[in-house]
Amino acid sequence: MRRHLLIALICMVVGPLALLAALAGKMLQDEETLLGHRFRELLGQRLDDSRSAITEVIGDLEVELAQGIESTPIDREGLRAFERGQPLVRQVFVADAEGRRLHPLADGEASQDERDFLERTRAIWEARAELARVGPAEGNEAGRALARGGVDSTWTLPASSAGSLLPSSASPQAEVAQQQAPQAVYAQQQALPPNSPVAGETSPEGQVPAADSLAGLARIREQGWIAWYWEEGLHLLFWRRRADGLIAGAEIERAALLQRLIAALPATGEQASLIVVADAQGEPLYQWGNHEPDDAEAPLARLGLAPPLEAWALLYYGPEDDAPLALPTSRFVVLLGLGATAIVLLGLAVFFYREWSRNMREARERVSFVTQVSHELKTPLTNIRLYAELLADDLGGVDDAAEERAAVIVSESQRLSRLIANVLTFSRRGRPASERARPFDLDGLVRATVDHFGPAFRERGLEVVRRGAAPRPVLADEDATGQILANLLSNVEKYAAGGGAVEIEVEQDPRRTRVRVRDHGPGIPPGLRRRVFEPFFRARSDLTEGVSGTGIGLTIARDLARQQGGDLELVPADDGACFELTLPTAPETTDPHGESQR
Amino acid sequence: MTRRLAALAALASVLLCAPEAIAGSIELRAETATPVVLAGQMRTVVLKVGLRGLDIADSAARAPINLAIVLDKSGSMAGEKLEKAKTSALHLLDRLRPDDLVSVVAYDGRVRVLVPATRVSERRRIAEAILGVQAHGSTALFAGVSKGVGEVRKFLRQNQVNRVILLSDGKANVGPSSPNALGRLGAACAKERIAITTVGLGLGYNEDLMVQLAMRSDGNHAFAADASDLERLFAAELGDITSVVAQGALVRIDLAPGVRPMRVLNREAMITGRTITYTQGQVYGGQEKFVLIEAEVGPGVAGADQPLATVTTTYLDLLSGQSELDRRVVALRFTDSVMEADAAMVPSVLVAHTEAIANERNRLALDLRDRGEVLQAQRLLQANSDYLDEAAARYASPKLKKQALDNSSDAKNLDAEGWNRQRKVMRKRQYELDVQQSF
């Protein structure tokens, strides 16, 4: 009982707490996600500022180059002078509308730098098929992958410049036609000096028309970027379709561009974080801020740069506690709430438990008192009974009236004995039953008990009808069984005297023996059938009014029956109440007298 | 007879080379080692083209300076190095004029702009920033220089000397860090007339990178083995900066038909057909910086005069603020007489040529030593020393004599333990000879 209560109380405390904790956890998690999201958004915004600075540099560069390209006279001297004056230009090139390269040409007039440029950009001039194939989406990835793989002559068209608009007109026929077109105008091939280093390799290049896909692009767009990888990393080429239809462009001086970007980006000051501009391999090109990330530290945010530098990215590193400040406070509040609820629930549980314990103790004390008193009553009562019986014997045949009075004393003292026996049995409830089962003759016990009640039944006009018999003994405690039967008959006497008869039916099979005690009194309403075995329960107050009783008779009876491996049940009956006592039949082997007694 | 002929030839060459007029503050010099050559055979002639700035008498007349000091403050600079660097920088400040611009950038793995471009008149603020520098961290050299250049670019004007002084004692390890990458940055800066002077401190820096950066941007390069050298080097550097008389000199040498260019010594130049062009970012007053061109000349007819080259230069004269143009024509004369040819030889050009060739060989020896071929490098240096000795005796040139001694000393110092230092010494000397640096 105590254990059940404890478990119930624990459930009462833990259940709601667990539920609350789960809800709070979910809420906190949601909040954390939200804050994390907001934090990342904030970081993204910070990175976005830096990206804007870079985009601005690129934008200025585009404008500067576009103007320069438009205004430069297309002759070698003019182009070279343009190169000399532009820190961001490493090499300029010019092609005609069909994409045939006009400058630089690898002829005798070419400088070493120009030859180097043609070598660097050979992919662009030769690999026209590739140029057409590299799409906007895969271009970037392919470039990165190849860069990682160390292929140095790879190039790609970033999304911005290529678009998805590569001309479908670059059909094989067109290509062939262009290859076969007369090159007289552009074949400014001269006899190269014998010691010219690349004369042999590059001399055919002067005649080969340049990549027609560049021309194709120029048909659709006015200007754009081409990115490719060479030796130290990303190289950029800016091209523009001039007003006169020529395509001119410039290779960007990588170091100078980087210098401009670094100059445009913030220097290290008091920033607690660290922002890194990283190349395609993740190597830092420039960084600012005071945070010192560990080797394994992952960036809190990452933002790719805008084309044509989309291979590069901005990475944000920062101290973690720079992150959401609101979170700890809300977590604290939630924990506080949970704690308070837990304390209140625990307090309630403790309160209930103490109340219950107190009640239990008081009840135990009362029971103990009653038990003691009952014990004290037992001895004088036995004496009273003994002497009353002796008195009745003495008066037998001498004085009938006196004998009858003595019989009443006996009967009443017997009733009192039963009461006390019940009280004592009840006080032993819950303790293990003493092992006193042994085979005995049930019929004899029933007869004795009925005889016992004989005077009382006669007085109330109750007729006892016995049916059936138990030819074999039952295996049970005889005293306890007697007490059960006495309790049942006592109930009949008390509540069903009006029924006029009580039927006692015994039935036996090899395993079970049943005793049914049935009266024809008011019976027990169906709704209360279950509860009649509960202690201190009395079926109907109107019925029990004026009837004495402790309300523990049936409880004790059932307990006793069960302790002996049997049971006591209320079975449905047409009228009145019918109780059925089941007891185990004694096995044949254990009872050699069974046969003889039959 | 021959003497008279020789004198005539000399006169002719002087006349032909004579300046048309000295218009600006640069004197354009162009002369060949052999104004008179033997006819009837292919020949290689050496043409020396140099720019010499006029001495500035009045220091108040010098062009304003826009200077960025880029200090390495990586962990290795801690202690005396950084302290000396700070005091040297402060002394530099003292010698600038109040209207000059100065910015101070310090870098380790990150870059701090300690003083954005500011007038020197705010000396206290600048000094405080310099003195507050503390050494710590790694070396983001590229980014440091980039920020320095960025500060100079903020106030980029035509008539001023733009200069970044980089002081580093370590190898770049954050961001681009190859000599080539830094060289490209230098080249881009040169186009805007921003020169970068690199000062290597101690034995930890990458001399190739520092030399490339200085060379491509047309700055100076110095090697301070010890921090105590810094003050002297900074002073010498400032001497150069304050003596700049012209900037962005573009020199174009058009060789005459029949003359084929073979190579250009001492400076990077662009050869396109028969035209050679190179730029010299800064022309210092009182200093001549020259290149040597080797060209092949076809067989001529004795007695004939033939133009060799036309040399043109355009530059921005900082004293007048004007763009100036200057032109020289160099001619050759063919003869049958060996004596006449020999007599007409110009020793100073021959000395310069010998010097440049020996310098090339010194470079080659360094490459050999880099590849681990110590013995061959040693042999080459010794041969170089002998070659220089002989020439020194022939032309009675103490300069060549000194170079011979340097080479023989190089030959003795190729062993592993001293190599790091020796390599820096050699690179520095090679660069010094290439650009005829004054310190």
C-alpha cells in the first residue's frame, strides 16, 4: 500500500515535470534554432558588407577597363601604351567580330610577355569546343575541382560571363568554315629571328582564328569575364565588344587586383571576430580581425563572392559567446520555472504523503487498541460462555425458563466470541496466513455451525435447508472455514431473517468443493456487488439501520478463503443473496480416511 | 694618320651623340663601346643607354614625398630588431618636410594601418603609433604591402615621389608568398609610379621575394644583417627618395635597320622587333642608371657611317612638373684599321659591360649553388674573378678590381653554414649592380 502510494506520488511529481521539461526543451530548441538563424543572418550581413566592397572594386574595374578598351587605338603601340599605364592590366588582346585574334600575335614583333600570355591563355584560343561546353553551373565546380587537382592550364567560364546563352550557331559546320576561311589579312607572319625562343611552336598560331565561342559570346553580350586557372591560381580575363565590333579585352594583373581588394577591405583594428577571404582551396588571401581560430575551427558563416570571383569566399570566424546573448537568459527563465514547478509538486507530494502516513498511523493505533481490548475481552468471555453452558446443563430439566435464559447467555456470548474472532482476524490482515491446512470433514463442520446457529435461527423463524454433501474431506484450516461459515450465517441472521429460509448447498468435484449459502432476504443491489467485500462497507444503510455489525465480516471471510487457496464470491441469484465458498478438495492419496468416512 | 683618323672618328661620334639640348632635369646618355668597328664581318656591339638625373642644389625644390612605411611585426621581430626599426622610422620622419605624406602599416598575420596617410606635421601622432608597435604572430607580407600601397594610392598625385618602404625579417606565410606573386605586385605598382624599397633584416627573410618586389617596382633593396645597420640604410634610402628628379621615364631604343637586338642587360626590357623599351620609375639626382644592349650588326663597308640606334625618352620632370622628351642618335663607323677601331673604344662602356656580364655569371653561380652543384659554382666564380681581374688591369678600373675580389670571396663562402647569409649578400650585390643602386 505504502509502495503504491509512493509510486503514485512520484508519478504525480515526475509526470508533469517531464512533460513540462519536454515542452520547455522543445521551446528552447526552437528558440535556439531561431536565434542561430538570426545570428547567421547577422553574420551573413557582415560578410555581405565586405562582399559589396569587393563587388564595388570589380565594378569600378569593369568601368575603367571598358572605357580604356573603347578609347584605345587598336594598334600595337597604342595597346602597349595602354598596358603600361594600367596597373590592373597585365596584357591586352583584340579579336575581330569573328573571334580571330589580332593582337597579340606570335610574330617577330611580339615581346616575351606577349608570348607568355599566349601560352597562358592557349586554352582560350584553342579549346573552342570546351569553351562552348563549359556551362554556367558546372563551370565553377569544374574549375575548382581541376584547380585542386593541380591542373594548371584549366580555365572556365563563370556564370556571369558565360550565362546559359552560348550560341547554338557554333555548329561544327560553322567551325569548319571558319577554320578554312582565308587568313591573308591576319597572317602577318614574318620570318622570325632564328633565336626567337618560341618561334617554332607558336608560328602557326598567328594563322589560326581565335576561339569562335568568344565571338559567340560577344554576339550576345556586350562584355564579360572569363576565369581560368594557371600556376598560382585564378586568372581573370575581361572582354568587351567595342563600338566598332572588335572584341578587346585584358588579362587582369592578379596581384594588383588583390592589392586593390585588400586596400578596399578593412584592416585589423578592434574586431573580435576574424573574416577571411579564401581562395578556391580555402587558403587565406587576406584576413582581418583579432580572433585566432584553431586549426579545426569551422567558420560560423560563409559567403561566396560575386562573379567573376565566385571561386573565392568570405569566411567568418568568431568566438562562440559572441553568439546569441538572449539564449542564456531565456534558458534561465525556463529552468527557473521548471525548478519552481518541481518544488511545488514535491511539496504537495510530501504533504500528501505525510497526511496519509499520519492517518495510517492513527488507524493502526486505533486497530491496535481495538485488538488489545478484544484480547482482553476474550478470556472473560470464554469464562462467561463456559459457565453459562454449565449453568444451562445444570438447569436442564430443573427449571425450563432458567435454562432458556442461560441458553440466551450462551448464544449471545457465542456471538460476541465471533465478533472478537473477526476483529482479531482483521487486525492480522496482510500478514502471511499461518499454514494450518489439513483435511477435515466439511459436512461435519457445516452441521456443527448450523447447530450452533440453531437457537438464533429458530427464534427468528429461519428454516435451514441443507442440500448436497461433501463425501470427501477438504484441505483447509477448519477453524478458519468455520469462521467463514459463521460469518455467512451471521449475515443471514442479521439481514435476511425475513426470508424465512436459508439454503446451504454443498457440491464437490475431485478438485473443488463449493458451499453455497443462500437466503431469501432483500439481497444486494447489482451495483454494490463488488463492494460488499470491502472493509467497513455496509450494503444498504436503510437495511442496516438498527442492525449491529462491524462491516468487516465478509472482508475477513474472503481473506480467509483466499488464504486457504479457495475463494468467496457473491453469485447472482433470483432473490436474496447467494454466497459461494470454494475450497480445495483434499487429494485422494493424502486422505486414506476419505473412503472409510464415505 | 691613324691617330688623326681616330680623333676624327671620336669627334664624329661625340657630335652624333651630342645632346640636342638639355631640356629637363634628366640627361639622356647613349653610347656604344665601339663607335668604330671593323668592316666586313658580323659584329656584336654594346650600346649603353643611361639616364642621369641632375643634382638638385636646392633641397627645398625637391618633389613632395608620399611615403608608406610597412613594418613587419611578426614574432621574430621582437626585441632589438623592432626597436631599431622604430627608431630608424622615427629618424626618417625627422628628415621629411611637414607637407610630405606618411602612412604607417604594421603586419603580422593580420594588417593594421597604424597611421593612415597623414601629413608629417602631425609628427606626434605618427611617432606614438610607431612606438606602440609590438611584435607578435605570423607574416602576411603581401597584405601588408597591399595596405601600404593602398595608403599611398589615396593621395596619388603626379608631381610627388610615391614610395613604400617594406621592412621584413621573415618569410611571407599568409596570403600570396611567392617571389613571382610579389614581383607582379611590384610591376603593377611601378605602372602607378609607386616604388617599393625592400629592406631585409637578419637572415630569415626571402631575398628572392624581396629583390623581385624591389626590382619590378623600381625600388631599392637593402640587406641589414644587423638591426644596427637599419638607421644607415633608411638614411641612404631617404637620400634617394629626396633626390628624385623625374619619374616614369619611358626609354625607347629603335635600332637601325640591319641591327638585331640580342639581349638587354641590367634591367627588364621589352624587345619587339628592332625596338627595345623599358621604364625607369625613378630618376635620382646625381645618379646614372643605365642598361646595356647587345646587338648584332651586319658587315659594313669601310669608311661608311651607319646609324646604330635612336634613343628616345619621355619622362615626367618633377622639378618643372612637365612631361619632357629627349632624343639621341648613336652611329657606327666602319673601318679597315684595327688600330683605329681600338683607339675609338670607350673604356667606361666596356667596364660597364664587363661588370654586367660578370654579374650575370655571378647569378648563374648562385643558381648552380642552389641546385647543390657547389664545386661548379665555385669554379665559375673563380673564373669570373680571374676574368674581372684581367679586365680591371686592362681598363685600370678599381671598380672591376673590387668586383673580382667579391667574386673570389663568394667562391670561398659557398659552404652550407654560411650560405644563407652569403646568398643574401650575393643577391643584394647582384641587384645593386643591375640597377646601379647608390647604397
